[in-house]
Amino acid sequence: MEAIHTVAWMKQVTRQARAEDRLLGFIPTMGALHEGHYSLVRQAQQQCSPVVVSIFLNPKQFAPTEDLKRYPRPFEADRAALEKLGVDYLFAPPVEEMYPKGFSTAVFVEGLSDRLEGRTRPGHFRGVTTVVLKLLEIVQPQKAYFGRKDAQQARVLRQMARDLRLDSEIITCPIVREADGLAMSSRNAYLSPAERRAATILFRTLDDARASIARGERDALRLTAAMRETLRTEPLAAPDYVELVDAETLEPVTRLRGACLALLAVKVGAVRLIDNMLIEENDSAVLTTL
Ligand code: AMP
């Protein structure tokens, strides 16, 4: 694996891959890699060669009050893990390389970015779309892989790619979970042992909703009310939002129809966690994917 730290060299490598007609796959990350990230790498490796992973802790997507300073940065361990996975290139630019002095451009997807995560974290998606567009421009991948763990992010990025007619296809991959259901996240490392146990409430809440849906419940208000009720059983958990939305528009629904997402953001102690479940209706069957 070759580690690349400058935009110029990364562009040189991707130009070469294009010239050789190779299918380039790309996974943007902020590091502190875990099995969730690795699953994106493996999917990319099945479909593309070469595979590029970026590690860039993007300051623009953190509000001043958020956890940028204490975000874990185990760069050497990440590098070794990617090497072991057989990744071809690691793109790890310093902040000044991505945002040189005087950088003043931003990209923003209206509407979809304002709801859910966007409401609690103003400016977050503006930071995400700005950095991802810049990364896609540098790496020029045919396919870029994102996790459904961040379902709204994936939806916002798909909109950006569509609106700007980007050449990169945005691919959304399944959520990887711990054995007890907790969605893997770099932020799980912040949890104390008691909070780690409490954090399973997100999965349990979604799983209860899945069971109600399997029993025939289709009413979104009743489902979200029951989900809030389940969350209340965990004293360490403070819900931010609990919503059932249309998977395309991210607007709240009153009844399950077509493709929907059940989305949760919950603070467990000081750690804000998110999770979601995909609910797809076809003909008479309803398929739930956690
Ligand atoms: P991050 O490093 O948190 O920016 O995440 C990089 C990519 O990995 C994003 O597309 C995330 O959605 C994805 N990701 C993070 N955690 C998981 C997970 N548990 N399962 C699947 N994808 C994930």
C-alpha cells in the first residue's frame, strides 16, 4: 500500500489509473477504523481495482462545541489495518493540504441537509458535502462507498452527485454491528462500561419497532411513540430525535409506505449516537433491515 499525503500526487495516481482504464473505488473515512469501515473496503475490493481509502478528520463538519479535539487518531494502527486488508492507496492529506489558507468555497445540498442531523448539527452537512466533493474531485473514483450507518449523509451525497452530474456513483453499504447490536462507530470508544451497556438501547428500540412492523403495525405515529417509550426505559439515554421518514425525501411519514427509514439520535451520557433501520414495502411484504 502506498500512503499519499499531497493532492498533486493523489491526482497523478488517479490520472494513471484512468489512463489504464481501471475501475477505481474510493472509501472516505475520518480514521479510527473499525469493522464498519473494513466492510466498505471489502465491498470496494470486490468491484474495483485500485481501491483508495482516505483518512481525513474534516474540521469543517464539526461545530466548535463538538468532539474534533478528542476524536481518536490512531493513524499507525489504521495504516497497518488497511495494509493488511490489501488496500492499494491510503490518501491522508494534512488539513492545510485540503484547506489551504484562504480556502473559501462550500457546497450545500438544500432541504435534505436541514432536517434530522442537520437540525441538531447546523453546518455539519455543509462540511460533509464540501469535503466529499473535494475528495471526489481529487480521487475521481467510478464508485464511492458509504455506510447506511449515516443514512442521511448517504442520501445527501447521492443528491449532490445527481445534481452536479458527478462521474462517481455513490454506493450505500449495510450497517455493521457489534454482537449485541450496537452499530459500530469510532465514537463508541468514548463510552464508559455502563454507557456501553446502555448504548444497546438504540438497537433494542429499532428491533422492537421491527417486531411491531412484523406484527402488522403500519402507523408511523404509533411506532415512533412506542420507540420513545422503549428509549425511556434506559435512564442513561436522552433521545435527540426519533423519526420515521420517507427514504428519498427524508420527510416524516404518517404510514409506512414504499421505502422508509426509522432514524434515532440518542445521547448516552455525553456521547451522541445515531442508528437507523431501513423499511421497504413491496406488494404485501415489508422487509426491515437493521
Ligand atoms: P467516518 O469515519 O465515521 O466518517 O465513516 C466513514 C464511512 O464509514 C462512512 O460512510 C460511514 O457511514 C461508514 N461507517 C461508519 N460506521 C459504520 C458501520 N457501523 N457500518 C457501516 N458503515 C459504517
